[in-house]
Amino acid sequence: MQAILKTSHSSDFLLEKIALLRGHKVLISNGLADLYQVGHKVMMQAVTRNMARFPEDFMFQLSVDEWQNLKSQIVTSSWGGIRKQPYAFTEQGVAMLSSVLRSPQAIQVNIEIMRTFIQMRQALSQHHELAQRMNALEKNYDVKFKAIFDALRQLMQPTSSPSRPIGFTAEIKK
């Protein structure tokens, strides 16, 4: 695992582990335990001994439905592993884990996770800026194209017929 985290693709590897639950980008406790190279039970014991460090916006337990949905998305086995719903750690919760798990591996994993969250924020920021620019261009061009279409519509409207015909006509005498 350490070799994976030291590659340039570590953020891609971590991005695959980040899920969106209850409006938060989270890492699931069993995946975090694998990254930290500790047992899930050991990690959660350290967390429960320090529950004051993990308020609801740092860590929450998945509901049965959330866990079933997540398991179906990541195609995990229905037997083996943890028996109850895992916990979801937000970015702040993962940062707090570094104060609970103090191994060199935990420090390196936390650094990579924080870098990944930063990259995600930067990408979202750039996407947001691009969307704002596109909206501004669209509004600007809508105004310009409206003026062009209005001018074309005026040109396409029939004018009132002249009082006398234009051109040569033969007069017919009665």
C-alpha cells in the first residue's frame, strides 16, 4: 500500500475511494483502515476512545440503506469483513484521525488524503469558474443575437402596399 501512495497516481487511487454521502465527500472506515494498514476494529477502538474529537460533521455511521447502496456500487462481498454499518469520515474527520493514529504509515496516508481533497477542491473551483464564464458569454451573445434577430424580423415584415403600382403597366381604355 505504501508503494501505491508514493506514486504519482496516488490521488487517482484515493479519488476512487471517496464517496458522496449526505452531501459530504467521505472516506469509509474499512477503506481507511486498509490504507492505514490497521485492522478496522483497531482503528474504530482508537476512534471510540477519542469520540470527543469526532463530532457528527467529522464522522457518522452509515444507515443500512446507505451501506447496501454503497456495497452494490463497489461490488463487495455480502459476507466477511465488518458485520455492522461502517462509518464515514469527512475531510475534517480524516484529518482528526492523524491525531488518533500516530504511526508513520498513518502520517503518510493522511498527507496524501489531504492533498487529494485539495486537488478536488481546485478542480471544482476551476469548473465553477468555467461555468461562470460560459454563463456570462451566453448572456452577452444572447443580447447580441437578439438584436440581430430583431433586425432580421423587421426586414422580413411586409411593408404597406404602395398607393400606385410600381413599374410599367399598360393602361386599358374603356
